[in-house]
Amino acid sequence: MPTAPQTTDELYEELQANQRRPYGRTRTVTAEELVDAAERFEETLPLVRALLELQEAYTYGSEPRKSPVAFARLLTLFDEQPDVFDENLRHLVFWRFKWVAAALRALPEIPRTSLRQWLTEMRERYEKAGLGLQPYYGQAYRLAAHVGEDTDLAFELWAARTRTPLSDCEACEISERALYHLASGDDERALRTWEPVLAGKESCQEEPARSIAHALLPLLRAGHTDRARELHLAGYRGCRRNPSMSGEVGRHLEFCALTGNEARGLELLAENRNLFDEVDSPLELLDFLNGVEVLLRRVEQLGHGELPAAGFPGRTWTVTGLRAEAHGRADDLAARFDARNGTTAHTDRRGARLGRAPLLEALELTLRTRRLDEVAVVPGVPVAAPAARAVAAFPESLPELVARARALDEQGHPDARACWTELRTRVTAPDYTHPDDPAVGPLARLRADLLADEASRRGERDDFTEAAALYEEAAGLYDDAGTPAHAALARAHAVLATAEIPPQTSARAASETPSGLPADGAADTGDTDGTDGIPAEVAALTAAHAAMVRLHAETSGLAPYQVARLLRLRATALGLRLQASRSDGHVAAVLHEVGLLHDFATRHDIPGQIAGALVLRAHTSAISGDLPAAAAETDALLDRLEAHGPAWHLPRALGLRARLRLGAQDAEAAHADLGEALRLAADWPADAVDTARLHGDLAEACMHLGRPDEALRHLTRSAELNLRRGDRFDAYCAYSNAATLSLDLGRVEDCIALLDSLLAEPDVAAGEPDDRLVAQLRLTRARALRAGEDLKAATTEFLALAAESAGWDDDPGSHAMIAAETAVLLAEADEFDRAREAADQALAAHARDPRHEALSNCLRELARLQARQQGSDGLAGALAFLADAGRVAEGAHSAGYEAHGRPLDSALAYEYGRVHAYADAYEDALAALEKALALIGEPGPDNGRAGEWAECVRFAAAMEGVYLERVAPALARLDAAVSRLTALGHTEETEPLTSLAARLRDEE
């Protein structure tokens, strides 16, 4: 707190501001400072209010040792100056006796006799004040349940009594009753009791999150796996990182451990690392550590004790080390509570939790399924995928293995990769001795082979800079080994890889913006070389082709397969140039090179390069816009592959034909091709076929076919495969699309859980993949939070995004979209001044990069919200928003923009009517609606405007007949509209009109 409040008004403002902060150290420290400030005023009331805020901060900040101290000061003031306490403050004082009882239970150093003494004082105070004793018996039951003695009697004494104004809320009491039945071993009755809370019918600050955490395992035992999954996602979000709900976090960790989701459990543990330091309640810490240990024991049992784990501050932890530490601390806490209570209840409960066996082998909790071997992955490093098929055993003889690897490599066979991997392992072993064998050649030759293989892998992951360097290094070693033909081929690869390095690091990100990002105005990345205006990428590929032609001409002694590869590289360079330029003038050159490759490969019977030439030809036709030719060439390619092979090209060719069929709007055939491609891909090593691309294309086909749930599965699978091969950018794009789709499907918690997982990744948190991609992930999450009615969190995220996007000088349109959504959220929270500021930001950005329809929709919604919530007092502000919307509509008209939804002018006129209606200006409302009807025009049988027209008629008739009491003209309007719509066949649109007409006639 920069400066202490100087007046009581300032103090109260600071108290209100602090109450809006989340519980934790910041709120608690501020509350302590405000108590110090309140003591300087002569009045007692400011101190009372400051102490109430301080006790609340201690209670929900998990600092039970301090809560009773604050309450003792409050109680002294209550006894000494009772007149200061009005009815509300008096109620709060008696309510917080329960908070102190809970705080004392949580401290094992407080003797059991002191716990009973506090309950006795509570009872005496309640009786003296003439208050009902049900809350006292509730605390007596909680003490009995905590100690583990006389629980049944204490429960009956509490549960049978009538509730009072000081009783815990319905949700909390339901939870306590359910926990009693659960402890008695009656899962079914516990779940029945919990139902109003789990269904969201009863809630409070801590519920349903607290009940959900305890209900997860009973739901699994009862077979309700889907509901347990849904509640885990929703409930975890309600307690994560919250020190006062650390025990509930521990139960979510336990749930992950017992359902085959150990990797997610470690992820959640990392997200809640703050709890190891911030939980000051021994009872909460015990509950948390019990869940932590259940998870870590399970991970250790699965053989992953060496994995890193988030734990107590001050050192790094492995799963094994943290498990041992948590075990010791939790054992000590349980023993201390049992010693205080004179029972073994806490040790017994702890043992029961640690002894539970997994309830399910695997339950898919989120859209992002992870394995334990993926937890410690370094970003960008591929993860070994499960083998698609068995690979032939490697020869023990090194010369035989080298010969096999080289022979397979010459064919382009996918199994060559496994051989090179095995060779790399053997050659890098400390005891490796290179054989003196002419068939193997010198060590420099073998090292060059391995470097070329590694360079190829880097190139497939679009790491062109590293690929080029590795190819150059391999070329030097080939020269040293006396194999100039191999050196020339490696240099040709290096030349092409160098040409593929993006001119700007952001170029690829901008060209691969994930679906849903508002990037219509993204910066043009067509960088030029600074001389003749040719795009740098096109110039680089032209130069690369020329360099490879020279290399080819200057190199003698090339084997046929090497000539074919050089021709393939030359054709590829020109194909990439055509893809970059989209120039018809570049088509002939590609086809010429492809023809050279095809003729040479056919003369020398090199099946893989014949197939490669046919693929390049089909791609060229597709890029140049000749889709019929591309389809015919792909069909011919598939016929050849099925007849002559090589079979490993079939999945890729089927994928190409599927994409062409998608372009031709034949989604069913595309879906069939992609399914067959995936089936055939299973016959080859995981890195032989781009199955991530196939799954991504399948997702697109499924969307065209109206199968969004299937599309979602393919999107997440595509993302997983991209992650495993180290392509994190493409993976995050696929996950971003999956999150957007899940939100569109109403799977809000799935969306949030997926995005929380992604945003917690170290490289994403650092903004490394691409700052706009990270912004897209955050934007989708903010929208999901809004859809999930977590408006406070959504608004916070939108405000942060709006502030960040204001600096996107290359993309003001995206800022306009984000600022507009932020403005609507602020308006929904009745913060219209801040909404106006955000709308002004959106308008300023829109002026630089128009977003006509989105901004018009936003401004109309802002006007509607202000008029609805403030009535006539908000009319001026609402009309100002509509005036802005009018200027946006005029700009759209001048630019020739046509809205995808309702026309902007008629929608604006309708909104003028609605805004005036909210402000009780019915004549003005009717005039605006008449204008809207004129703009919409009479409906026709097929013009799609009947619904909009009918709604406008209904609204105008309501203004006329209900509010202006002109029933006759209103009925005439309705009857004429019904006749018109019926004659045109729009019977569904007549229903609200006939309903309103019947109401008017009844009232008449």
C-alpha cells in the first residue's frame, strides 16, 4: 500500500479494493496494513471493519494461527463497545465463532481441552444472545469427526436440529452430511446427498469445489466415470493454487493417480507448487501431502522415480526424493494430530488413502493425453513414439549393418532411419573401434552418413538452419573420405535448406496463423531482397536451383540414384518457388525439371523417384489451379504405386488425393482416402509418414461432414504426433484449433483444461513459439472462461490481452477485436466508463485496419447493455455507442463491405428501437423499428430475411399495442404480417406474431 489512508472514506475504499483481490499474501499483508491505519482513527468502527477483513484474509489465506488472534481483538471491541456493532456486524461476530473453531482444529499444538473450551464459550455466547444452537452442534460434530470419536451421536445432535440464520449455508451442510455417509462406507447415500451441490443447485464460496474433490472417487466406484471426469475438470479449476483449498487440490492429484493420469497429476502438482510454501494450516497441509504422496507413489511404482517434480522451495526434487520428503512430513503431522486427539484417526485415514489401488487403468481426462515419458521433454526434442510395426533385427556385424543402412538409404526406404539410429548408438559408444573394411570405408565416411541422416531429420522439422549446417559438415567429411559424389549431394541439400530458412523469424508464424485468431490484418511477410522487388524467398530458391544445376554439371562419377536425387532437389526447389510466388510464369520450369526427373528415373528403373516425380507433377497442377489435372495425375500415381510400389509412398499419395477431393467439396471421398492412408501408414515406421498431417486433414473432412466430435479427436491426435516429433509450433496450432472447436461444442471445461495445460508449458509461458499464437491460446481461454460464467477471470484476461495487443502495430485489427470483446465484458459487469474506454481503443484500431461487422456487433451490444441496465439514465451513453456503430456501418458501405450476418444498417435501426424501448421512449422506439422494417424490405419465399422481418414486426407491434396502447393498428400490423408469411410458406416465423396478437385481443 503506497500511502496510508488519511480519512475513513479512504480507508473504506481501500478495504473494498482489497476485498476484490484473490486470497493470498498480497491481500493478507494489505489487510494487516489497513488494521494499522484504522487504529489511528478515533472512531472504533473503521477498526472493526478492518479486523473483519483481516480475519477473513487469514482464514481463506490458510493462516489459522493468526485468525483467532484477530478475532480476539474483535471480540474485545464487541464486549467493550457493543453499540458500535449494528445488526449486520453483530451477525458477523457470532458467525465467526465457527471460523475460530475450525482454525483451532487445524493446529495440532492446541490441546483438545482448549478446543472443547472454545465450543463451550461459543455455546454460552449463543445462549446469552438468544441464538439457536444448531451452529454450535455443527461445530461439535466437526470436532468429533476430526477426532474420530462419538461421531454418530454428534451427527444426530446436529443434523436433527432446525437451521438458524447463523447455520452454515445449505451447500456446506449438504457437504458435511455427505462426508459423514462417505466415512460410514455408504457411497451411494453420500452421492445422493451431494447431488444438489454437484448439480450446481446449491453453492457458496467454497462449494461445489470442496464437495467435488471428495466425490470424485465415490463416483468412480459407482461407475459414473464420465461425470467424475467432468467434475474433475470443473472442480479443479475452483480450487487450484488456493492455499485454503490445498486439501482439495491433493484429492484431485489422487484422482489423477488412480485413473492412469499420472502425467496430468505431475502437471497439476507443478501448477500448485505455491502450496508447498503458502499453506500455513497443518491440517490442510496434511490433506494436501496425502494426495501428493498417493500420486508420487504411483509414478514411482511405474518406474519413473527419476522424473522431476515440483515440491518444497529451496531445492530441486525428483519424484522419489519428494515422495520420501512428503512421506516423512505427512507421517509427522498425522502423528501430532493423533497425539493431540488421543486417537489414531488421522494415521488410519492416511494409511487408507495410501493403500488404495488404481480404480481405472486409463481414463481420458482431457483433450491432451500425456504419457509419463513425455513429462520431462525438452521443447523441440522429439519423443520416441510407440513403434508402428516390428523392425527386423539389426545384424551384429557392423559392416553388415552399414551395408544394409546404405542400401536402404539409396532406395529411400523408411527402415533406413532405424539402421542409422542403431549405427549412431554403436559409433558413439566409448569402446567403439572402427573396422578396417573397404566396404565400410573410413570413419569420416560413416560419420558423414550419420550427419546427413540427422540433417534430414532436422529439415523435416523445419529446422533449416541446423539442417544446412549439418549437411555442410557432412559434405566436408565426404570430401575427406574421398567420395566427391556424396559431397556434392550433401552440398545440394545444404543449398536447398539454406534457401528455405525464413527471411524473418516471424514469417512462418504469420503464414500459419491458427484458426480463430483475428489476424485478417496481419503484416505482409513477403519480404523482398531489397534490389528488384522480388520476394526474398523466391529469389533464394531461384539462386538455389541455379547452384544445384552448377553442382550437377561440375560433379562427375555420380551414381544413377544420386543423379535422380539431384534432379529431385532441383525440381523441389522450383516447386517451392512456385508455391511461394504463385506465378504462372514459374509453372513451366517446374514441369520441365519434373520431366527430366521422371524420364531419368524411368530409364534407370528407380521406383521411388518415379513416384516422387509424379507427386511433384500433381502438386504443381494443384498449385497452378488445374485441379482436374492434379486429380487425374494423383489417380495415375496411386495406380502405379499399387502396381509397382514403393508401397511406403501410398499414404502420402492418398493424403494428396484427399486434399484435392476436399478442395472439390467431396468430403466423403476425402475421409475415405485419409482413413485408408492412416491404415497403410501403420505398416511403416512412425517417422516415414506425416500422420499428423493426415489427422489434421481428417479433422477438416469431419467438419465438412458435420462430425465435430470426430474432428476434435483427430485434431488432438495431430497435435500429439507433432509434439512427439518435436514440431511444437504445429502442435500448438492444432491444439489451438481443438480448443476453439471444443468451445464451439459447448465443452467449456475441456477447452479450459487443454489451454491451461498448454499455457503452463515453459516455452509457451516464455512466448517462444510465437507471441501471436500464445495470444490466441489466451484469447480462446478468456472466451471459455466467459462461457463458463467465470466473468471475473475472463475480464482480467481480456484486459491483459487488450493492453498487450495495443502494441501490435503490424496488426491493429486483432487489437480492435480484442478491445471490443473486452468492452462488452466490462459492460456486462456494469463498468460502462471502462467499457467506453475499451470501445474507443477498438474504434481507433478499426480506423487503421477495419473490422466492420465485429465492431458494429460489439457497439450495438454495448448500447443494449447500457440501456437495459440503466434505463433512461443510460440512454445518452447507449446512443453514443449506436452513433459509433452508425459511423462503422457507413464506413463499411463506402468500402463495399457486405456483412456475413444481418446487414449492418437494418441491425442498427433495430437496436435503436430496442435501446429507446429500454429507456421508456416508446414513440422513438417505434419510429426506429419502422425504419428497420423499411431497410429489411418485404420478405420473399427464399431471401432468408423472413425471420429478421418477423421479429421486427413483433417488436413494433409490441411497442404499438402494449406500451403505446394502440391495439387496433398493432393487430392490423400483426394480422397482415401473418398473412404475408403464411402465403410465402414461412409458418414457423408466424408463431410469435400469432401469440402476441392473441395476447392483445385477450387484453382488449
